[in-house]
Amino acid sequence: MNQLDAITAFVRVAELSSFTQAALSLGLPKSSISAAVLQLETHLRVQLLYRTTRRVQLTHDGQAYLDRARDMLADLEDMDSMFLHAPGELTGTLRVDMPVAMARNHIIPKLPQFLDRHPGLEIELSCTDRRVDVVAEGFDCVIRAGAMGDSGLMARQLGAMPMLNVASPGYIAKYGMPMTLDDLDHHRLVHYVMQLGSKPFGFEYWDGQAYQSRPVRGVVSVNNTVAYNSAALAGLGITQAPKAGVKDSLADGSLVEVLPQYRAEPLPIAIVYPRRRHQARRVRAFMDWVAEVIAPYLD
């Protein structure tokens, strides 16, 4: 491998913490990846990675080199797009992650339009409701719903999605229509938790001064948005969901709004991405497009 290929191999190993995974992602033998990184370390006369039988970890020098290497690769890709392709044409691969429901309801249906506009792009699309490690897993950008929480990342705030309380007509027929917060003592929620076994958050509402959480019984807990919506449709309890995700079900009557005077706090939506000196043009173009797609559903 030449030095540029060796740098690319090192970046993938560092991002995935694995020579095996890096080799799979680049379509190369593991031995080639190992030799490339060793060649780079020999050239630089520093150790970039700690290697054990269980994991690969960056050294202090490796972390510093990784930051510069990512910037350099992004610069080179932008330079290639200036001279090797038609003016303005974007090329390369985008690696992005977003919540399952957002991908299904908003992004994927309109993705053909984006790819028609930029035929030189390829997209690796991860759809998960878990909180991915943006840097370690090598994502160019991630659409996040909820609080940020990550240090060392940049964020582009898009706005917030209004929340509604909904239940199925079958559930209302069985348990009645709640009219007050006290009525919730005789109802049940579908609990949404990031990790099964963790404590449910309860029913969130605005008390006139601040958002509060009220414990409400529930017999089903789920850890992804598709299951959450399906549980509401099945009559398993009341859910608190983004308006954009339930609007079709409200329109066809398969869900109805309950306690409209006690809505949860609007859900912040942001695009987060690694802190880099230079962001590739294809990443900027994708983020601009996502902002356009999501804008009609935000406050």
C-alpha cells in the first residue's frame, strides 16, 4: 500500500477498534491492513495503536494523528471532486445514522430525490434507536432526537417536534377517555426505555411552570420507536409520541389524541457530527437536505 492507503487503513482501524472490522469495511485482507498500519508507524517512528488479543486502542500520539488524518482525507476528497468530476458534482460514500421511525417516515421516502440530485454519492444508512458512538463507529453525521449529551461533537440544531398523547379507540373503549391527570391512576402507559430493565420515565406534562413526570402503570416496555407505535395501535396503552410520527394514524382514526392539555416537552432534533477542521462537501450537502426534509415537522 502507498502512504495514503495506509493512512486510510489506520483511520478505519481506529474508528472501529478492530483490524478485522476495518478489513471488512475496506474489502481487504486483514493481513494487508495490519501491514499498512505497521508501515505507517515505522514511517512516523511512533506507536499509533495499542494491540491486545481483545481490543485495539489509540495511543496518545495515535489520537493526535487520527484527528489530522481525518481532516487530510476530507480535504483530498474535496480536491478530487473539484478536478476529477463535473463542477459541483459530489462523490464518495456517506455513512449516517438516524432513528428508525425518522428513517422510515421521512428520510427514506425522499432519499431517491437526493441521490438523483447527486448520482456520484453512495450512502451507508444505519437505522437504530440506540445512541451510537459517532466517532468510534465512523459516522459522518447522525440525526439525534432528544438531548445531546456527547462531549467533543458538533451539533446543528434543527428545531423540535411537537409531542402528542395518543391511544387506540379500542383502548379508550376498554379503559375510558382520561380527562384529568388523576384519571391516569386508572390507565396504563406503553413505556419507552433506552435499555430494557431501566426505570420508566412516566407521563410527562407541563404544569404551567415546568415539565413534570407522573408515574403511571404500564404492562409493556419497548426500546424502539417502531414497537412503541405498534403497541399504541394494538391498544396496549397510552403513548407520548412526536406528532409527525402519528399524524397518519390520527387521520385514519386508528389512534386518537388524549389529554391534549398535558403534552410532553417538544422533542429536540439535531444533526451531530465529529469536530473537524473541515467538513466534506457531501456531508454538508446531506445535512442541508435533511434540514429541508425535516423542517415541515418542527416547531
